Amino acid sequence: MTYVITEPCISTCDTACVQVCPVDCIHGPIDKEGAGAEVEGMDSVTGLQLYINPEECIDCGACEPECPVDAIYDEDELPKEYEMFTEINAAFFKE
């Protein structure tokens, strides 16, 4: 089981979750410093967001309460409209 970052993260990319992850499994397409950094101009479902590596996540849940836009869910509790983000997160780490 793993945690999944979903649509509310797109174009927000707040890095508070990165800072509390004990195994450093949350990454994004660019390096951003500091929590709350917003990224403009990315509006697609594959746009700029953070991703959780499902192979490295230890399911500790430390990231979930830190997300200011409620984008992080336990894989077993994903709302139906965000189910595709399980594969989107995994695909980011296949490249």
C-alpha cells in the first residue's frame, strides 16, 4: 500500500509533504525550494505536481496532514475521481 498525490496538487506543488517524508519518496519534475511555492501555467492532469514513489513509500502517513490542498490520500481511500492518479504517480518514476 502507498499514498498517492492527486489533482489538487497540480499547479500548487506545495513542498511541505516533502519535508516530512522520512524516506524521501516524494519528488517532482523540478526542484522547488520552500513550502507554498506555486507554479502557474500548468493545468493538465499530467501538469506540474509532486509524486509519491510507490516502491519507496513506507505508508507512514506523515505527508497527508501536511498537504494544504488535501491532495494526498491513502491508496485504499482514494475517491473514485482520483483513481487514475495511482498510475500517474507510478509512471513518473518509470522514466
